[in-house]
Amino acid sequence: MTDEAVRRTARVVVADDQTVVREGIVMLLGLLPGIEVVGAAGDGDEAVRLVAELAPDVVLMDLRMPRCDGVEATRRIRAEHPGTQVVVLTTFADDASLFPALRAGARGYLTKDAGGEEIVRAVHSVLSGDAGLSPSIQRRLLERLSEPEPQPSPGPEEPPDGLTARETEVLLLIAEGLSNQEIARKLHVSTATVKTHINNLFAKTGLKDRAQAVRYAYGKGLVRPPAG
């Protein structure tokens, strides 16, 4: 991190759906050097709107929020406003939260037990082009990178019945037992988009319900039953 990045006052938007938590974070940041809070949002949609309106340097983003969660908001902010960086500030440090957020474009990831100095350091790190990750998150990333890559189950080279790659992906997630909402979160799309893919794949395959879809996926060799 350069001295110039440290000296610069970072303009920050805070996004958290819990009023008490959001106001507490804003109050804490107001006491920290090099930070100016310019806005606060109660959900992802409001965070995206404030970024468009205020052009902050950094958004401190909670993940679990109504209407538009932190992952989707991060993806939209990074796509529509690349000059604004995102640092996740959340209670959750599990893989299901961490990796989707980083794939969506977050440059930093802290848990809410982080101290003020750690938050300042993460904000200025992402402004200088570095990653703003807490030590525990860095360890988790290294552990994940050191794990062997899972081997995909063998399946047909081309999707059957004219299914697109995305429709096939949705079918496999149905076979895993995921709901429409869970599929939408996993693929970072809307629930309406998931329903469209399901309607299309049902039309192409002649399927009528999710149970038939699961049997179809196994019957076509797209997924394999567990060994033993």
C-alpha cells in the first residue's frame, strides 16, 4: 500500500439491512481516520442506487439482505460502476458466502468482529489495488487452493434434447434438490430467470415436474448415483 493511498480520505457507503448494526458501523467509521461515510443503505438495491448517485470509493457490503443480497449488489456495482470497490463486512465466513462474493467482484472480505484498524486497512488496501482480506479469510483461501480439484462425473459430451448449457446447469441443480430461490442465488440471476430456464427445459424434454427432472438427469447420465 502506498503512502498516498493511506493519506487519502476514502468515501464510503455502508450497506446492511439491520438498522442497529448499520448505524453502529457508520458511527464507528466516523471515528476512524481516513474514512468519510457518504451514505448508508438498507439493502442491495439501495446500495446500487447510492453508488450511482454518490460515486463512493468503497462500499462496505453485508451479504444477507432482502430484495437484493450483497453478492448480487456487488456484481451490479462492479459491472456498472467499476470505479467503486466492494469490501464485504459480514457475520459469515463460510465457503458458500466467501467465494460467490469474491467471484462477484469483491476485493475485500472481513467478518463483523473486525476492529476499526482492520477495516481502515482493508478499505485503503482495495483503493491501492490490493486485496483487503482478514487473516482468517486469507488462510481459508490458501486452504481451498491447496485442496485437490474435484473430478467431474463423466457425462455426455453434448447436452441432450437440445438443452442449452445454462438449462443443463439448472437441471443439475434441480437434481441436487435446490429450490428456485437457491438456484437463483447460486447462479447470481433472478428467480424469474430460473423459472424461464425451467419452463424451457421442461418444454424441450417433455417433463412435467421436478421429480421427473431428477429421474431424467440420472437417466441421461448427467449425474451419477452415489457409490456404495
